[in-house]
Amino acid sequence: MTDDTNPKLDPDPKSNTEKDPDDWVSGGDPMTGAQASYLKTLSEEMDLPDAFEPGLDKAEASRRIDELKGRLSAPG
């Protein structure tokens, strides 16, 4: 008997594409250019200049981006 499900289309259990940044193999690498640009833009838009630091690693940049995005989408 074969399993005809495609885990890329119907992941079960949930897909591993959304890992906690602490679990990333490359989380300690320097943040990417895209992360730096996005984080800088978010921090400027929200008037939170301290949210951006040039020396962040990928994991910390991701956490800060998620936090700022959450603040933007929060009601009130």
C-alpha cells in the first residue's frame, strides 16, 4: 500500500518551514541583506531606531522583524 499524500502540498504534521530561529542551523550567521533592509525599514517606520543593529545574526534579526510586524498588525 502506498501513501499518495504529498507532504509539500498537505503537510502533516505541520511543515518544518517555520522553525523557531533558535533551531536554525545558520541562525548564528550574520543577518542577510534582505533582513537588514527590512528591519531597518520597520524600525524607521515605527520610530524605534534601537530595533536595528548592524551586527545582528539571522536568528535575532528574524525575532526582531517578527516582533515589529506583530506590533504593526496589533489593534490599537
